[in-house]
Amino acid sequence: MNDATRRAWRDAPFSMAGATVFGIGHLPGGPGTYAAAVWVPVAVWSSGLSWVVRLGAWALLTGLSIVWAKRAGRALGEPDSRRIVIDEVVGVWTSLVLFSALTWPGALAGFIAFRILDIVKTPLGRRLDAHAGGGWSVIADDIVAGVWAIPFVALIEWML
């Protein structure tokens, strides 16, 4: 960990913990993919809860992630640092949160579709990502990718 990262953890520990998903953002390779993958079992488990609870929890996490991403980006000196991976968690959950009794194949379809759409970027996602300067813009393009992934999940869930 470099000095700037150590300073960021010292100055904004709660935001860094949330934004990096407890340090996953510091892992080499594909930390965004790792963070999204860690959330898939949570999404499958939570699909057994009522839709009101699921959407409320998603909205709460989304709101917190906006704050965490903004504060962590400021502390790191990079508004959309690759170490901030809470946006991938929100994005993958966006693709899965609407489904009750989500199956593992449906969850896997959502994960794969979300990651592809997040990496490739839809035109709206690209435009939102270009405005990276605050917490909302860090999270917004991932929400768009998650929304675009919903039909893939629905197709797999319907086929099962």
C-alpha cells in the first residue's frame, strides 16, 4: 500500500472500508469483478426476503455507496479510483434485486451480463462515467449496466 492509500485509510476509514468493500479494491487483477462476485451469494440469499425489504436495502446501500465513493475518491485524490469497487456491488445487485427466489443460474447470468455491460459501457453509461467527479457519477454507470442486465436474468429465470 502506498503512502497516499495509507493516508486515505487514515483520513476516511469508514468510507474507504465501504468504497473498497473491506479492502477488495486493493487486490491485484480484477477487484471490481471480485467485489461483484462476493455480492452474488448475498443477492441470492436476499431474494427470499420481501421485495420491500430488498428494494429498501438496495436503496440504502446505493445511498451509502454514493457517499463512500465521494469521500474515498477525495481521500485517494482520484474521484473514480479503480480501488473504489462498491459501484460494482450496487451494479450487480441492481441486476438481481427484483427477482424473488433467484436461482444460481439466474444470478450467474446477472453477474456475467452486468460485468460485460459495465466493461463495454452502454452509451448512457459511457456518458455518466465521463462525468466522474463525485459519488453519484461513480455509481450511476454501474446502475445503468445493472438495469441493462435485468433482461438476461429474466430470460434465464423464465427458462428454468
